[in-house]
Amino acid sequence: MFYPLKVVLMPVLLGYSLGLNDLTISAMELTVHVGDSALLGCVSQSTGEKHVTKVDWLFSSGEHVKDEYVLYYYSNISVPLGRFQNRVHLVGDILHHDGSLLLQNVEETDQGNFTCEIRFQMESLVFKKVIVLHVLPEEPKELMVHVGDSTQMGCVFHSTEEKHMSRVDWMFSSGEPAKEEIVLRYQPKLRAPQNWGRFLNRVNLVGDTSRNDGSMMLHGVKESDGGNYTCSIYLGNLTFRKTTVLQVILKESRTLVTPGALRPEILGGNQLVIIVGIVCATILLLPVLILIVKRAFGNKSSVTSTTLVKSLENTEKPRAEKHIYSSITTQEVNDEEESGGKSEATYMTMHPVWPSLRSAPTSPPDKRSTGGMAKTEQAF
């Protein structure tokens, strides 16, 4: 019995002798969203009726950065300080060595290390606990839902301590000066959530209540469901509240739209890309199309002109052979006109020469017709 007792007491005596009077608990991590609330637990597990004399909460945003006071408790008075003045409350039971801190409306700059220090009366030992807080972007406070759809509304109380909720309430207000309606109520003792009125059989609890998650699902949204939904989570004497604004959108009627009725502003991104691609392809292929058309019309016109010329030649040749007329003046007639001083008119009649007669031998002129012509000329 002596040796185990010696082993237990030696580290304590050594700690006091070296001035190591701090008892630090390993750091815990907690992740929250901007605008949420978080319970930073700080409970000493020391036994006995020790009286807490002082509680300090400090914050550090990183290494080599001076700590800033968040809150201190002394002589039954808690005093928040600095930028945390209106956002922190000491909610732990000091008589039970509980110095837990409630941080509301978390900001992005709150990301860092929160250190709790609890000091006891007549003891130099200091209990320390470090909580690393991670802050995520704010979740949307407004939801937009179409009529007939379903939507989930989140409501989670973040805490490092295993504090179990005693009740969850969901209330609805249309925004007008009207009485609030109960949407849903859950109590662990009843085991099943209850809902009333027009929300009957349309809402159910989907969050893990063992993790202080009171999220709710609303089915078959109606136009009259638009308004404010407030969730309240009760953990003993501690209450966490969160409000979500629901906006209900009416579904548009499906009508036939003709291409002429389309406007540029309603064209989607894919349609615009397709139209631009068609225009570019048309511009690139336009010279090729023009060249093909020119060649096609050029060959056709050349063939047509050649055929027309040949047909004209074939038709003009026989006409020229059939209609040849000429006037002939012989040298003898000119000589007689010069010697006699009288001008006489000479008429000669030419008969058409047909192609079939060219090959035939010329027959001697008829004496009767020659004599007749001579007589006619003398008469003049």
C-alpha cells in the first residue's frame, strides 16, 4: 500500500515545488456558422466542496498574439469585456464548478482559441480548458420554395458539453400582426413530435435530438406557408432560438412558345453557344458554297451557249443559200452609155438557186426568152 500511494503523491508534490499549478484539459474543437450560437463548456471534475473564487475566459486568434479578455467572474459578478460585451453570458452553475460560456451571434473573427480558467479558494491549482472554435460562412436565413415542394429548416445548438435538450418548439408567423401558430413540438418524454392545425401531417422532426439537432421538414408547401419559422431549443434554464424566413414561389404555367416569341434574355447558356456556333460555321462555309454555285452555273451556261450557237449555225446556212440576190453591171453596157451619152436602165432578174440544182448542168438559154429581152431593151 505504501508504494502506490507514494507514486500518486510524488507528481503532485513535484508540481507544487516546480510551480506547475495549472491543470490543463486537452483542447476540444467546435465548428459553427456565422450568426449561430455556441456553448463553450468548462466544468471542473474536482471532487469535494471546493468554492470557486474566479473564472476567466480569454481569446487568442493565433500564436504570438496577445490574449484578450472575453469575460471574468469574481465575487458572484460576471463581467463581459471588449467586443464580446453584448454577445457572451456565463451560463454554468458556479456552485457545481461549471463556468460554461454562451457565445451568441458568432462572427468570422471569433475563430481561434477560447481558454477557460477556474480558480478555487485556498488552492493554487488552476483548472484550464481550451476550445478551438472553427467558423464557417453564414447559412442562408431565407429559403425560396415552389408550391407543392418540400423544404428542410435547420436548427442545431452547438455545444462541447453533453447537454440534452428538454424541449423543441417550432412556431410560425405570417409577418402580419397576428397570433403565432404552433407548427411542431417535441419532448423526449413523449418520444413522438406533435403538430396541430393546418400543419397537421405535413411536418416531421428530422434532426438528431441526442445531438441537440431540432431540424424540421415541411412537406407539400402551400402559398399560405410563407412567413417566419422560429425554432426554440430548451436545455434546462438555457434557450437557443433561430428564425428562418420562408418565401413561397408560385409555379409558372407551361405554355407553348414559338420561335418568334423567344427573346434574347430568355435564352440559356447552351442555346447561346449553339447559335454562335451555327453563325460561325455559316460564315466559314459561305465562300465554299459561293464557289460551288459559281462552278455549277458556269458549266451549265457554257453548255447552253454552245448548244445555242450550233443550232443557229445549222439554221442560218440553208437560209443564206435560198435568198441570194445581187445586181450585175456588165462592161459592155457601161461602154455604150459612155459613147451614146444616154443612160439606159438595165434590169436583170435573178432566180433562186436551190442546192439540188447546183450539181445539174446548165441548159442553154431559150432563144425566145432572149429575143424578148432584147426587144424590151430596145424599146427603152
